[in-house]
Amino acid sequence: MKRFAGILVTIIFVAVLSSCGSKAPKTIDDVKGKELDSGIISVLVPDKWYGFFGKDVFDEYEGDINPYVVNVYYDAKSDWDTLSSPGVMITYYGPDTIMWEPNPDTYENAELMDDIVINGRTYKAFKATSLDYPIIMLWSKEPDQIQISIWPENGKKKISLDDVEVQAILNSIKIK
């Protein structure tokens, strides 16, 4: 009987301690993380998320990164983890670059969404399917040309446009 009581006390103690851990943020101001800054664009990378710059596939910039593209993936620890994690890709098109607006007709199951205002920018939006994966596209041409691709589901992991951490990422976008 003493052994059973000891095990029960241990289980209760572990349950109480685990519930004392960090709680999910309730507002964007509660979201903790680090800024990822290329000198051209910066965004918040929340804790438990992985951020990195786009790859310079055309060898246009110094080094191996494209400083106009930022990727932020949930519950990822490396570039490889992004293959199984939902994420957000933010692309800034400089003032001398033409940004072609995403066309819902090039996607499957496209549904236009109401305009979305985030941090003073109004984004046009639609949700669709791309290669059997859900995608949410946002884009704005004023005051800056920004395109955001959100992959809300990948594997068993999911994020939402309404998630406070996703909102914190989008609200943190700064063009230098």
C-alpha cells in the first residue's frame, strides 16, 4: 500500500510540475523569439520555430543567401526539418523589381479571402491547394511589395493564419 501511495504521489508531483512549464502565448506581445535580419528585411522567429534566409539559387548576391526571402518553420531545427513542418515564407520585392501577383487560377481549390490588414499593410489573399498541400497566399504592393506563402499543414503538424505566433511573425515584418 505504501508503494502504491508513493507512486501516486510521484505521478501527481510530475503532473503538477509539467503544468507549471511555459504557457502558450495569448497575444502577439507574449510571443518570445529572436529577430532574423538580413539588413533588407527582418522578422521575428518565435521560440520553437526555425528561421533562415532564402537560398541564392541564381548567384545574384554575396554569399549563399537571398536577403529578400525569409523562411520561418514551426517545430523545425534545421533546413531538412522544413520538409515535414508547416511554415511561412516572406518575400520582399524591392522598389525596382516587378512583383507578379499570385494568380488563384494556377492553384487547385482556390478560394478568395477577404483583404487582411496586418501592421498597417492591406494584403489580398486566397487559400488553395498546391501539389495536394494546403497553401495560403497573401500579397501587398503598398507601401512595400511583399508576398507571403503559408503552408499550414505538413505531416502531422499544423499552423493557422489565426495562430498568435503566425500573427506575431506577420506583424514583425520590417523593411529596412
